[in-house]
Amino acid sequence: MLRALINAGKRGFSSIDNPAPRVSHYVYKLRSFGFSIETQYEPHGGDYPGVHALYRLHSEIQVLEGQAA
């Protein structure tokens, strides 16, 4: 989830465009670790109209490639 937020940048990440289970839970967990993540609710139409969440990462992140997980 953190990688998806980093890749999404300012446009944000939404499960409406990238279906994935438990997106809101992963965001909740990241917030519990201290990451600043904005939630914006947006309406959508289609077969199942309603609202969906758009998440934007506001914390500055430095990714250290090649580091052990």
C-alpha cells in the first residue's frame, strides 16, 4: 500500500481504479505508524453508484532500494 501511494503521487490512489482488498485497513495501519495520509471522498456512477475514497500520501518518504525487507 505504501508503494502504491508513493507511485500515485499527487493524483492519489483509489481502489475504484485499482481494486484491491482491505485498502482502507492498510491505510489505517500506515497512519498508525505515523504516515500522513489524506482521504478525499468522491462520487462515482456505473453499475454500483456511490462514493469511493481517494488517498494521498503527505509524508515525505525516502525509498532505500536494495535494503533488506
